[in-house]
Amino acid sequence: MIQALCRFLLHLFFSTIRVHNAERIPKSGAVLIVANHHSGLVDPAVLIATLPRVPRFLAKAVLWNLKYLPLRPLLSSANAIPVHRVKDGGGDNDSMFSATHDALVAGDAIALFGEGVSHDMPGLLDLKTGAARIALGVDGPVSIVPVGLMYDDRARYRSHVNVYVGDVIDIVGSRGGDHDRDAVVSLTSTITEGLEAVAPSWETWRQYDDARIAARLTVAARPDLAYGQVLTTLNNAIDEQRDDAAVMCAAVERFEDEVDRIGIDLDVVVDEPREDLEVINRRSLIESLLWWPIVMIGRALNIVPFVAVRTAAKRQQLNFRATFKILLGLVLYPIWWIALGIVVGWLTVPLIGIVVAIVAPPLGYLSARVNGRLRHVRNRLTVEAFREIDPEASSALVAQRSAVVDATERILGAG
């Protein structure tokens, strides 16, 4: 039930969710999943929706407070284990450790976020020792699985998510083993290394932006490549402070300078037309003309809740915006559809109001799904027109773009 719900909500919010190396997760036995935490309640929803085993989660105890009453059914469905953090006014965590040990001994899968808190930073915070203490305190074997969640834009509607399952860390714990400080520190270091290999580890937003632009340009030129895999490879290269990564970042910044000098939008030039542009444009143009009325109608019927959710979400911290959009959308959109149907029915006839209320949701969904494709076509046509208007500037831009792609491909080849 909880898995189906998470898959449904995430399908509505994200454009694509791809899972890599899911087969690494053991099909049975004690499994402790350790993931990064960049997007509030969306992170556990992604893990529940995508992993082959539905894990139980550790969740801060304050989520059981009356303030978060709407989340109570979700916490119960996920069979979450409360964590009484000192910063939240809680006491010791003996009950939490006892519950997790019992669950792992029984062969359950448990998931936690190693950083201990959802945050706005581009990379990883220092991992807490909780994962190591839980694993070492289990009387028997435990498989620790690092899982990286890579969002290309964690707060943007219809963005992309890649889930990377890292190499399994197999250990054998023992009762009281979590009190061995040296063992805890050593295992925490091992888990950190495993998570850094699959999770975002950018030190600055500038590094993240450079890698994201390079990945977009490269995938546009090389459709056979997967965006998420390219982004992760660049992440690792930058994290290792490799010379070829520095060259790539410098090439991206020169490309951005050229885009700014010309005065064209970056999102437009990222889709450079390939040799088959003319054929693609004819077909895509026909598709665009057919889809355009549906997109416009769907957008018009849903513009009010869309703008309201987006505006309200901007006031939230970056790591909570996607969660906020989903939760607020679950309330505002149905209310709007009902209100719209009532108003239209009152202004015309009840039957038309009912029809509007029924068609507004699917048309809004189709509008969101197709809008990206239409934007892609518009960008290609704009670039082609720009080539005709200013061929010299276009050639300079193509040269800078090629430099970025070449630098990125060298990293991919070395990786």
C-alpha cells in the first residue's frame, strides 16, 4: 500500500526516476540502508518506491506530535521507528537501538539517513555514528548498503532523480558491539566512503552547476549517454580534484560567459540541433501543433493551484520544497477542481461543471508531461533561427560548447 502510494505521487511530481544496481540489495536477511538526505520526506518516498525491499525507516520522534498529525498514517504504514533526538528535547535512544537491533535480527530491512538531518547543502554532511552503532550492536551478520539519491534539481517539478545502490558492506555484529568506539569510528569511515561513491559530494554550488551544465550539453550531443550516470561520474571526478575535472569546469564557465555575452538563454542553447534536425523538426512540429491545444487547456484549468503551490514553496527551505509542493498540492488541487466545477456549473449548466471538474486533472497531467517535449522543440527552432541571424556568434557558441563536451567525454573515458 505505502509503496504504491509513493510510486503514484512521485510519478506525478518527477519526470523520470532511474534506479541503478538495485540487484546489489540482498533479497533476504538483515539489511541496513544508509542514504543521503537532500529532500525532506521525498527521500524516504523515493527509497520506498524504487528499492526491491521496502525498508522500515528511522524518523525523528517529533513527527508523531499533533502538529504533524496528517503524517501519522504514513508513519504507521511505513512502520517507522521513532528517534528521540537530544536537539528535539528527547532523552536517550535505548528504545530506538533496541527496536532496530530486534528488527535486523528478525531479517528486516531498515533505512536511515546517515547525515542525521535533511539539509540545503549541495554535497554530504559528516555522517553520524548511528548507522555504525546499529549495525555493530546486532548479534549476527548485517549487510550495510549505501544508497545515493541524485536530484538534478531537487525542488523543481518534473525534474529527474537517479538512485544509485553502492557496494554492500558486510559485517558481523555482536551484542554490545556498538560500545566499541574504535570499531564505530572505523565503520562510520567505511560507510562514508561507500556513500560518497554514489551520493552527491559537491563542496560548492558552483561545482554542482558546472557539472550539471556539462552533463546536459554532453547528453544533448550524445543521446546514447544517461544524464544521471554522466552527472555522477563528473561528481566523482570533481570530488577527487582531478585535473580533467578542473579543465571541464573552466570550459563550462567560458561557455556561460559566451552565452551571457550573446544574451541568449542557457536553456535554449543546451539543445544543440544535430544532423537530423530538419527531419526531427517536421515531425516534432506536427506533434507540437497537435498537442498544443491540450497543453494550453490543461495549463489554463490548473494554473491557479500551480502558481499558488509554486509561490508558497519558494518560502520554504530548499530541502523541503519538493515535500511542501507535493503535500500542499494534494490539498489545493482537489479543492480547486471541485470549486472550478461548481463555478462553471453555476455560470453555465451543472453538466458542464461536472465535465470540467472531471477533465481538469488528466488534462493537467498531460500538459505537464508534454510541455517538456514542446519546450525542447521550441529551443531547437530558436537555435536554428539564431544561426541564421548571427552565424558568427553562433559559431563561437558552438566552439565553446564543443570544448565542454570534449572535456566531459575525456572524463567519461577515463572513468
